Amino acid sequence: MKKIGFIDYYLDEFHANKYPDWIYEASGGTMKVAYAYGMKDKEGGLSNAAWCEQYGVEQVDSIEELVRLSDYIVVLSPDNPEMHWELSQLPLQSGKRTYIDKTFAPDRETAVRMFELAKAHGTPMYSTSALRYEEQYVRASREGIRSIESWGPGRYENYSIHQIEPVVSLMNSSPKRVMFTGTASNPALLIDFGDGRQAGIHHIGDNAPFTLGVSYENGHCSVLKAESNFFAAFIKELVSFFETGDVPVPSQQTIDVIAVIEYGAKAAERPYEWIDLP
């Protein structure tokens, strides 16, 4: 059985709570989350020691020890991407297959440095939003897309990736510039991909379902609703990555997604003005 190590800012969070069983089931029992390291205990939640006891995982004292013991590595901290550089440095130098949870990095510069570090040490690595694996998004044609309108819930800071990553994947090219068109309570972003192709991102409320409206050159429009078990599809892809080492998400797309998030936040300070992406 292959042993997976979890590295987290604190272990008591949704992804760390769910991934162990999902990975074990998706791998047919050939992979198990065996080790975990949390930088700090969650305030008002389970301590890291209590989490490890509850989930049957061995707590280790350092990232160095976890990297040494594990066959594969998952860096979590899904809502604290500012911690990913610190938490990921040893894994990215290990040569061991490593997944880094969303949101990959706090800014484009850090994202580039992380990919460069992994490449320098021959470490297969990727990151993604689970929404990339929504069945309707995966099956949608990429040919002839002219515009996309996206709706979704959550705060811009930690949920915009779930709208932006599917859009970048569907457009299959690098965005050129962004414009903030929303409000403080309902952030919205216009993304220009060049050649007249644009996408709109809208945070319209906590109960809003993830939905895409995709318009094509031939006048056809597809409405794509996130209704499948995209988390199961994501975990299946993660297990395949650990088995094969084949990276399923292009690094450039991940860098583009982080750039849109970063510069979209800057654009909020200058609404209705185009901000060029690097």
C-alpha cells in the first residue's frame, strides 16, 4: 500500500476531513493517508493531535519527516494560500509526486516560483479546483467559444478560483486583461482573452449554484450547471496522478488562473478600468 502524507496549516478543515476516505475508496484500497503534519491547531476546532487520532493517521513532528516517510504528498491549506510557499518548499524539492490544493498561490510571482522549484528538482506537481472536473464542463466543446458568463457563491478571496479555473480551461488560452465591474458585496470581473473573446465572473450570493453560460460563434448557447459529483472525479484524477506521475493540469493554466485572481483584486480598487495581465 502506498502511503500519502498530508501537510496543512491546520488539519481540522473540510478537505482534510474528506480526502482520506475518498482517496482510499478511489484507489481501491491501494493508497492510504498515513501521515499528517499541521503547522498549528485550529482555533475553536480539533487540535492536530485530536484530528490524527480521529482519522487514524500518524502525526509527525516536521515537514521533513513527513516527506521522508511518504510515497506521495498532498499540501492542503485550501483557504490559506499565503502559506503554500512555506509548506511546499520541501515537498517540491523531494522528487515525490505532490498535489497542492486550491488556491495554489497568493499571487502570480509565487506561483511561478513554485513551479520553477518543482521543475528544478524533478518533482511532478499540480494544483486545481475540483470544479474543473464538473461533468458538464468537461464534456463542453472548446471550439468556437466567444463568451462565457459564470455565476457562483462564496467570497472572491477563496471561491473565485472555482469560477475562473473552469473559464480558463474552456477558453484554452491565456487571458490578457481584467476589469472589475461588481460591488463589495457582489464582486464581478470581466476577463478579456483577446480576439473579441470575454468571460464574466459573478459572485451573486451564497446560495447561488455554479453555472456557466457558454456562447459560440455559430450562435449556439449552452447552459452548464455543476450538478455532477465533481469531487469524486477530481479524486479519481488525483489517484491517477499518484499512480502514473502524469500531470493532468498544464502549469500555464494554473499560473493564468492565479494571475486573474491577483489582478482582479487589484482591479477592484479601479472599477471599470482595464488592468493588463503580465
